[in-house]
Amino acid sequence: MSKRLLAAAALATILSGGSAFAQPERGPQGPQTRDQYIAAAKARFAVMDASGDGIVTRDEVSAQIAKRMGDTPRPEMVDRMFSRLDTDGDGKATTAEVEAAAGARFDALDTDKNGTLTPEEQAAGFRGMMRRQ
């Protein structure tokens, strides 16, 4: 598997509701409520926040991607991921930004609007994210 594909998969997993760093309160393939989805995103954020200050920097994102890939990520990949976390563009990602973005992602993925993401909805969202990489 190429490094570029591994990097794209790591990026997609980190940004999606997947289990990149922390398992949500459900089985790995089971349905997930909005609250569970947001809690999982916040747990992944906490893992990325190496300094524990409630802010994730570009360097912390780069370190997490490198850890997942086993190699230094390309700067443009780090920039792309960080810009998705730092939604207000101030150079730092906060828990509030991650929570709002996760809620918006959940709403977009919940295609039947029943308040629960099925494994099929999650997989379709992951495939869509991978196509955009």
C-alpha cells in the first residue's frame, strides 16, 4: 500500500467517526447516536492534544498523522487536515470547533435523519471522504 494511500486513510479515519484513536461507547460496527459521534470526536481531539491545553496545533496534528503512518506526513496533507479542525482559521483548533464540526458531519452522514448513524451510512461517508482525498 502506498504512503499516499496510507496517509489518506489515516486522515479520513481521524476526521470521520471512525475509531482512529478512541473507541466510542458502542461496538466498532454498530449504530451510533449524535451524542456518541460527538463524544468520539472529542476523545480523538483529546488524544491529538499532546500538551493537554485544550488546543490542538498544526504540529500536534502532524505528530498524530506521523504516528499513524509511521513516517513524516506531507505538509499539504497536514494543512488539509488541520484546516478541517481549525474551522475559524485562527491557527488553533479547539474542542468547541471540533464539537461543532462533528455535529455538522453527523447531520450530513445521517441520510435518513433518524438521529442514528448506521454502519452503512458511516461506510458511505468514509467512501465519500476517501474519494475527495
